[in-house]
Amino acid sequence: MHRIKLLGAVLALCVAPALAHAQKSPYADYQRMTAENVPTELYELEGEQLWKKQQGPKNASLERCDLGQGPGVLKGAYAAMPRYFADAGRVMDLETRLLYCMETLQGRSRDEATKRVFGNADKASEFELLSAYVARQSNGMKLDPGLSHPKERESFELGRALFYHRVGPWDFSCATCHGVEGKRIRMSELPKLDDPKYAGPLMATWPAYRVSTSKIVTLQWRMNDCFRQMRTPEPAFGSETTVALIHFMTATGGGETYRGPAIKR
Amino acid sequence: MAGPMKMRASLGAGFTDVRVLMSHPMETGQRKGSDGKLIPMHFIQNLTVKVNGKVVIEGETSQAVSRNPVFSFRLKGGAKGDKIEVSWLDNKGETNSTDAAVA
């Protein structure tokens, strides 16, 4: 029975041309096997409760939060981010926008709301739960971050420049690990993220549940952790830098069908 | 307070596939916390599946099962709209349940 199921999955992979190159990799086998049991739905449920929960000095929920498609519209919102928000006067990714809504709608202070932006296996953070819930509503839609507004162009270009910009005591840039084809670290393939062929499938699966750490992780966490691995000072949550990098990589992978929240090693 | 559960029950030809996700820490009792002390055992011990109120599976599980486990199983027969109920009981006496109609 199990073999039949696996065969089905292999056939599905052959049909998807974007994934065809990954077929021979043992890592792809591992990914396929773990993908059968994705616990992200549990986080989505918790995220939904949190989205509707009244809190903060204004005792308000996030249900009127405008993620770019109008107040409270979740469908397709994640796939169209990062994007420019006129009310905030800047380009925001999902997590930055959620923080903006916590400050404006719920009246919470930035310090209080960002006290615990990344959770652990015992307890996910608000941003992680909300990201899982919001991102799910873009499942099956094409990634299409904003690129028409001058600020969006600026953010994209900044992200591109930062991607190749070497910093820190080890003189690392994102491109050091993610600028060449065929690199890997331990069992993980390092995707070449300035190439749509790799950026698409990768960006289409965040946020994700990480099997090795039993927790849900977001793109802000990924940026934060990459900078940690590069030995730079910690970037601020929702900073121009992290948003620009997310913007650059998402736009590079633009057009890919979103299929998250997914599962990672 | 136990975290959420989620279940899907889909009808096949003469059988029903049920897949249930549950949030649980599933501590083995062998892991150490950041304070260096052992984290006490905390795991789902019993799993009960009912179809239209009748018990069809009573299972025992151990610490060997992972955090946030998924249980999937196939039931003989079944019809659209049958009510499937899954509940668990852990070693601390905490419990949770969910139900779904076969679709």
C-alpha cells in the first residue's frame, strides 16, 4: 500500500517540471515522505483564533487589518506581499504588516508586540501562528509581490544589492551560500536564490514547519538566522533590510504557485 | 489546556480513510530543559475512535511517538455523513477530542 502511495508521489513529481530537477536527490525523497504529515494545520487553527482574539489597549482583534486587499481580506493577501502600503509609507512583508496592525488597531507598543517574535517548539510566537493562518489563504495562487510603485522598485533593488553585499567578520553575503548552483550544507541543498528556477519553489513554501526543531518558522526568522550564521549584528524585526531581502527573493521567484505553509527538514 | 486537533475522514470504495492531527508535546521524560533538569514525561497514552457512537479502535501509544502526532487509519465500510469521533487521554489525565463527518 505504502509503495503505491510513493509511486503516486513520484508520478506527481514528474508532472511538475519545476521540481523535476530535484528528483534524483535523496533530500527530495525525504521531503516527499515528510510532506505526507504536515502539522501546519494545527498552527493555522491557533493562528485563526489569535486573528480573532481581542487584545491590546484598544481591546481589538486583527480582523480589520488591511493586508493589501482591503480590511480583513485574507484571500490572496500573502501571495501579493511584500508590497507598498500607502498608510505606512513603506514596503512591508506579512510579518511587518501584522506588527503595524498590532500597533494601529490594537494600540500595542512596538516593544511589547515584538517581545517574542520567534517562538520555540513548546510555544509558537504570535507572528508565526498568524503567518501560518494568513499564508494558507493564498494557497494555490501565484506569487506576485508588488513591483510597480517606485518604493517597491527601490525595495527590490535594495534587496538585490544586499543579497550580494559582503558583511561581517567572515565577509559573507547571501550569495556566498545562495549564489551558486549545486551547493549544499549537510543534507540540505542550498538553492541559488537569485535564480527564478530555485527561488520560485523555495519562496512558495514559506512559512513552514521544521521537522528537526518541531516548530513553525517564518521568513523574518529565516533572515534573522541567516544573519546570525553570517555573524552580523542581529537585524531588527521587520526592518527595511529584512523586508528588502524577502522582497527581492519573492519577486525573483514570482509567478510560482504558492503551496504553503509547507514542511522543511 | 490542550491544543487544537484536526481530522479528515474521506470515503473510498468500501472503506473510510481517517487522518487526525493532534497537538501534544509528547515528552519522553529523557530530555533535559534549559535548566539542566529532566522534563517530566508527558505523552498521549490512549486513543479512542468511535463511529456513530460505537467504539471501533482503542489504542495505546507510548513516548516513542513524535510531538504533534498524526494518526491515520483505514476503517472498513462507512458511509457519507457517518460521525467519526477521536479522543485521546495522556498520562497527566488531560484529554481532548474532535469529530468529523465522513465526506
